[in-house]
Amino acid sequence: MTTMPSALVSLDIDPFAAGVLQDPLPMQAELREAGPVVHLSRHDVYALARYEHVHAALTDWQSFQSGAGVGLANFRYEKPWRPPSLLLEADPPRHDAPRAVLSKVLGPRALRRLRDAWFADAGELVEQVVAEPSFDAVTALAQAFPLRVFPDAVGLRQEGRENLLPYGDHAFNAFGPPNELVAKGVPRVPELSGWVGAQCARENLSADGFGAQIWAAADRGDITHDQAPLIVRSLLTAGVDTTVHALGAVLYAFAANPGQWERLRADPGLARVAFDEAVRWESPVQTFFRTATGDIDIAGTTIPDGKKILMFLGAANRDPRRWNAPDAFDLTRDPSAHVGFGMGLHQCVGQHVARLEAEAVLTALAARVERIELAEQPERHLNNTLRAWASMPVHVHRA
Ligand code: OVM
């Protein structure tokens, strides 16, 4: 028996419309149900929303290139808004030396030296924050903790650190179409890019941070000296907003699921699983694009050479074909195969940093707080790529 390839479904959906960004779950379900590949006529891109196909695309860098950009803009035809990242927007072999260097700088061995200090920092911050029964979990914890530990770990000077979040927010918006979210960021690009670029210079970095270690790798010949500042830039672009919104996600998950908070309190060793489950459940990075390096066949439909492919990480992470009760935040499941950090060659190189930050905050909070509840409806922060909270008023009961 032969199966006829079913006709490619084309939908007139804008995944970057404000209404969709506010609550992307219904659109994600529609895309998963429409077929393994869906054409999105608005942007003339091909969408993958099922786990199987998102996973397959992420692990096939030969067919699905990153070097033409991982946003909607196709670097074959369009000039990027900034010099492309040597990691995110590069393919092997050019990708590999920068990746190897950053993997080592941010690896588990390097982080072992930060663990005690970050746990102490988290304890101090949480102690101070829960002195008040009500606070905004976004500003007081999800933003405050990464901003307290990460810029120091990179080796940044104090001045200008307030530029980190707006710069990252714009960079993640810039992966989408040139809509209002991008337009509102454009006026500050010269100022923010100027500041970020300056911080990547060796003389502006402390002698012992991640930044200095990237420069030391250039001295060893593992990368060139002109690659070093762009690799530091990757830390500043991808290392702050991502962890802020991932912490926001796990704090929301617990506030909305008190039974799971009890479980964490009973077994604080679950902090890491909880964080990965929250990354699966909320998928702080919702989407990335690839570009077809030739005609690609997926389940009987052909994606033509040079077309952009939009991978819905968030939809894959809630695909009922892969996950039991995908909409449940559940510490008893094994979330480790989620694609919230990507998969394959480009899988988040900072994931160990993110997990350590989350583990420190959750451990400190679990030791001090019996219950965490939403005091008001939290408010979304809209971004073309990130699923984020702008504010999350909570009320806590101290242990
Ligand atoms: C980068 C980078 C890496 C991952 C995500 C990202 C803005 C940027 O290398 O600059 O988002």
C-alpha cells in the first residue's frame, strides 16, 4: 500500500502578532494539528511544531543551516542588524572553535568554582526579599538574581549594566519580522550596541571572569584575537534575558501549582528537575529559524532551497505525541528531552549557568518559604522570541 503525500497546508497566521504572543498555546496546537510541515503565507516560511520534526531539524545542521541567520531575515539576501554571532549564526566548521572555547569557559568544571558564592548570594537576596510578604517576583528575584551574579562572573564594570536587559530584549525581538516590537527597540540600537561592543574589549573586562578566559583562549591560539570580542558579545546577548525569563517561568510555575511547591519543599534536590520542567512547560525561548540548504523533504512535502524554517520549540515541548499531559507542570516527569535549550550542535552553551542560577534561587526560596501564591494576575512582557513576564505580584508565607 502506498500513502499519497498530503497537500501542504498553508495558513495565514502571524506567530508574532501581539495576540498570539500574549497566549501562543492555541496557535501552537493549531500548527501541530495542521500537519508535520505548515506553510505560513504571511512570511512565506515553513513551520515545524511537532516534537519529532523540530527535534529532527535541530539535529540536522547540514540541511537546516544557521549561517543564514536564525531569525526571519535571510542573510543570503538581507544585511544583518549587527555582525552575525560566531556561535548562533554560524555553521561548522567556522562555528566549532568558538563553540569549543565557550563550552569550556561555561562548563561544569568552571561553574564548580562559582557554586558556593552563588548559593550564598541567593540566600542573601532571598532573605532580603521575603522580609516583605508581598513583592514582584520578576523584578525582585527573576531579574535581581541574574543581574547580581552574571555580570560579575563575566567581569563587567559596574557602569551601564542597566543596558543588558534592553539590549538582549531587542536582540530577541530582532529574530522576528520588523514589527512594532522591533521598531520600539531600534532608536536605542546605536547606544546599546556601542556600550555592549565596548564591554567586549579586553581592557574593560576583569582579569578573572568568563570574558578574560575568552581572551586567554585567543592567546593560546584556540580562537583568533578578532573573534574574542564577538564571543564575549554572545555572553552579553544570550546570558541575561534568557535566565531572567527562565527564572520567571519557574517562579510562575510554582505559584500556579502549589502542590508542586510542596513537593520541592519536601525534596529540594528536585530544584534542577523543576527548572528543566519549567523550561519545557514555558519555553522561555519559543522559536528559532533555520534556512534550507537545498530542497528538503519532510513527510512528503518539499521545502525549497533557501527558504526559512520556523521551529516552534514551545509547541514541541507541549506536543501530546511526545509528552503525557503536556500542559501539566509536573516534577515527577523526566523533562530532560525537552528542546527548550535546543538540541544538537547549537544546544544552549550556557545551560549549566542557567541551571546553577535556578538551583541557587530555588534552594534558597524552598528553605524559607512555605507557600508562594499569585497576589494579582501576572502581566506578560511581549517579545518576538521570548515568553516572558513583565510583572508577577506574589505573596509568600515564610517557613
Ligand atoms: C549570540 C546569541 C546566542 C544565543 C541566543 C542569542 C539573542 C544570541 O551568540 O549572540 O539570542
